[in-house]
Amino acid sequence: MKNKSLISINDYSKEDQLKILEVAEEFEKKPVQNILQDHVIASLFFEPSTRTRLSFESAANRLGGKIVGFSEASNTSVKKGESLRDSILTVANYSDLIIMRNPLEGSARFASEISPVPIINAGDGSNQHPTQTLLDLYSIKKTQNKLENLHVAFIGDLKYGRTVHSLVIALCNFNTTFHLVSPQELKLPSSVKMFIKEKNLEYNQYVDIEDVTEKADVLYMTRIQKERFSDPLEYERIKDFYVLRKNMIENTKENLTIMHPLPRVNEIEIEVDKSPKAYYFQQALNGVYVRQALISLILGLK
Ligand code: CP
């Protein structure tokens, strides 16, 4: 993984992904390690973020590294018309590694092709969010004690949800049975389903959430991605299609883990947070350990 960009989750092999989870476990046991003190990380967020940006920054700070960057493009020379190419070539002069979130699908791949330093894709449009996937795998392994042979239900906006796309692709390595719950308009794209079909894995599509709650080992809730809709009225019509309520988890499996990449809008009732099955805030914390592992491995420090 040394010096290797991470743009799509399958840029890294199953073995690489498992190695990251193993190193993340070490960081969970000992989160403060001064191994990054001679390094500068650039954090370029052209799109809003709370968890991804701050957990990367927290990860770098806990390793003794320095962070430069921005959380909105409006304060940068992009505002004056600078191209992504020129921005990346410039920032690469100031840093050892670039973390970038950008609304344009394919922008992270483009950046990795021209950058002299490795790029980590922190989300490119509705395409991929590979570091979220690594922390999701870590969270599943921690709560289920395994990654193989699980029934995983994805619920919500499977069309635009980039965390869903990356995680489905990653779970194809672990003999997963997929339960895909969405409105007709927001089904998982064929380009992602292709990965499931290639591995001859089972998947079923549903509209009703009640059809999957009792089958699932993992319920992966997602919000409807307002920012990807061209028609605001269409978003308003569909935004509360799924709300996971306390009574809906009463007859679920003992080992069920309820996950959500967050931010939550309205798709999980607050009452559900009290359930021991609700794992989304711990999931967000796991992002720090996994991102510490990823940064360390890419920079050859582990
Ligand atoms: N999960 C996630 O990507 O959250 P943010 O948009 O807050 O970074």
C-alpha cells in the first residue's frame, strides 16, 4: 500500500483491506503514537463534511502530523477559476499525502493520475467513499466477530449513496447475502450490482423495510441524498420514505448491528439510539482508528 492512492475500494485487495483493519485494531488500543511528526497531510474538501474531514484530522493529529487544507472551495483560488489539475499540482508541493472530497465523480481518479503524492478519495460525487467502507468493515467485524457469510440489508438511497456502492463492492469478497431496500426510483445501480453477479452472490430487492428487519445481521441505513436530486419536489416527495422506529427492531436477531454512515436526517428515530443494537456513533469513532491505519500504511510508517 506504500504510496498507493485509494480511489475505489477495489484499488486495494482483500488482503490489503484486512491489513488496514488489523493495524486499526492496534490504533484502537493505542491511539496516540508520534510517528507522523515529519509529515504534512493536505485535506481538500470541496464538499461539506463533518465525520470524514474531522476524523482524518483527528487521526493525523493523534499521530503527531500536521494538516493543511480547506473545508470549502469558496476561500481558495478555485473561486478565481483555477483548475483541479493546477490545485492538485500546487498542493502536492506542500504535502506528503492529499485527502480530497469533491462533488465530481471521477475527480479523485483524475487527481491520482496527475499527482506526485498519493491521493485518498474522501468521496467523489455519488461514486465511491472507500475510507467509509474500511471503517464500515471494521465496525462489522467488531460487532459480528466475522465478515464472512452475513446477511446485510442496505436501506434508503441506494442510487446516489456512495457509501453503499463502495461497501457492496467490498462485501462481495466475503460471501455476503445482500438485501437491497429502496424506493423504485433509488435502486442500486446496475454497475454496482454487476460486482454481486460476478461473484454469484445472492441479492434480493425490496421496497418495504419490514421485509428485511428480521433476516438481517446488519441493517445499513442511509439518508436520501438531497444534494444529488435535480428536482427539489421529487426529494420532498421521497425524503421520509424510510424511518426506522423502535418497534421495528423488536423481533430482530440478537446479533443485529444497526449502522448508518451519518449524517442522519430523519431515517432513524432518536429512540432507536438507546438500543444496544444501534452502533452508528461508535461506527463514526472507528473512523479515526481506520484512518490512522490507512495514513500510516500509505506513508510506509507501519
Ligand atoms: N459519513 C460521512 O461521509 O460523513 P460526512 O459527510 O460528515 O463526512
